[in-house]
Amino acid sequence: MNLMSTNRLHLFPKLNKWVIIFFALAFIVAGLRGYQLFQYVFAENVKHSGSITIPLEASYQDVLDSLESNEILINEKAFKWVAKKKKYPTTIKAGKYVFSKGMNTNQIVNMLRAGDQKPVSVIFNNLRFMDELAGSVSHDIEPDSLELLSYLTDSAVIQQYGFNQFSFHAMFIPNTYEFYWTTTPWQFVERMHSEYERFWNTDRLAKAKSLGLSPVEVSTIASIVQEETVKADEKPRVAGLYLNRIKRGMLLQADPTIKFALGDFSIKRVLTKYLSIDSPYNTYIHAGLPPGPINFPEISSIEAVLNAEDHNYLYMCASDEFNGYHNFAKTLRQHNQNAARYQAALNARKIWE
């Protein structure tokens, strides 16, 4: 064997050894990287359950900042890697997104990319004026209160649904509704109209017709009933009283309508000086119903009118026991006696306004 053959025998074993080591290390590194990427994609990546709200025209950095400020992610680096691979930075979708423990990065990014937002509960009640409605609802959806109010007071919008500026209140029935955070003013009003149409079904329309009233008129009476009593079991009796006055062509003389006309429901005593206010809502000088509801009447108040108690009461006065109930009377003489006791009780408590 010559020298060249001998050298070859010594050289190739060394080369084979280093090649094996190189590929082994490369395999290990690739395996570790593969495992890391697998973890990036499929490992749990929600620190604790929570939510973020992504506004319209938000940037990718805005999303990252929101995730960080709300302490949603366990591994932000994993989120960024998966988001980049799925091209999420260029497909931001507004909405409210809810994250639950156990979600992995792939699920998080897929939800955000798809715009799979969770509906939010919108609750409104105990409201009287349209600006209050706009303010309440704007807490839960994207449009701010000014944008909502502008739409809610647009005469063209109001007429589109068959109402006027006075009766439009009747279309918004207090309840709990689910909306997406990205709901527009148009979508909100359209939904409220659908709910109004659904509420006024055949049965309720028939009851209103039997009373000689339209749905708006029922809601108008219901709004007065709602202001007059906080006691659910008393609402049908109060409703019956106002229906009796309407049938007899009497002035309603409802104190809450004066408060609405004044724009001040903090008034405890409706004094004589208030009764001459020049307003279509002044039921002390204008016969019949006011032009529309004086609040957003709740379902229980509307039902109280549709199922009003049958009695002969024509007058009511707050109880001098201040228990939230009223004393009812069939004659003016009885009413004056009740009113005198109540006025004396107010004076004793030094309630002058």
C-alpha cells in the first residue's frame, strides 16, 4: 500500500466523524427550534381571562399595547411571531375581544384576524331624555354620545320610522340587548325598531285597540305611570286612574309632566307657580295626553296600562307615610283630604321645593 492510499484511509474517517457531529448538532438545533415554534403556536398563551377593545382604525401597535396593558399574554414574542406569519398586522379588525384561560396563540390570532368579537350587553333603564340614552348606550358601543345623539335627533331618521320628535321615545323599550361593540348609530336604531315591532305583537296591539289607544299613546301613559310610582304592584291601579280620566275627558293633571316640561325631576313639590308653564307637556292646561312619553317606559309600565286595574278612582296623592305608595280617591273631596295630609307631612319634614 503506497503513501497516498494510507493517507486516504486516515482522512475519511475524520471527515465522517465531523460530518456526523455537524448533522447531529443541526438536527438537535432544528428540533429545538421546531419545538419552540410549536410552543409558539399551540402552547397556552393567556395569562388570565380578560378582554380588549380595538377601536376603528387602530394600528397593530395599538393592539399590542392593549394586550400588554390588560396583561392578557403570557408570551408576547410568540404572539408577534404567529401574528406575522398569519399577516395579522395588515388585517386589524375593530371590536371587543374576550380571551379565556387555555387559549393558545394560534386561537388568539385566528380570533383577531376573523374579527370574531363577542357581543356586549347594552342595558338602559331609568332614563328620561334622549341625551341620557345616547350617553348610556355610548359606554358599550363604538360611537360616542355626541355621534349617537346627533343621529337620534335627526328629523329625517325619526320620520323614517314613522315617529316625530315627541313620540320617538316610544320606540326605545328599556331592556338588556346584545350588540357588537362596532355597532353604528344606524344599526342601533334599526335594532331598536325591530325590537319595538317584535314587542307590539298581535296580542298587545289588540289590548291597545280595546282601550282606544295606539302603541305610542299606551307608552305615553305608561311613562306617566312609571314616574308616579316605584311600586310594581301599584302600577295597574295608577294606569286605571289615568284611563278613567281620559274616558271622562278630564285634564290628566299629572305632576311628572310638569317636571318633564321644566326639565327638572329633582323637584319634590310641584308648586302652583309651575303649573302655568307654556309647554305641550303641561297636562294642567292641555287636555288629553302629552305629545309623547316623558321617559323611556319599561315593559312593566306598558303592561300595567294594557292590563290596567278596573276601578272608579280619579285622584291620587302620595301617601303621607312616605312609603312609596299612594292614597286613591273617587271624589275631589276625598282627594283634598288626602292632599292636605300629605302637604302637612311635607311641611313637617321641611320639604318646600
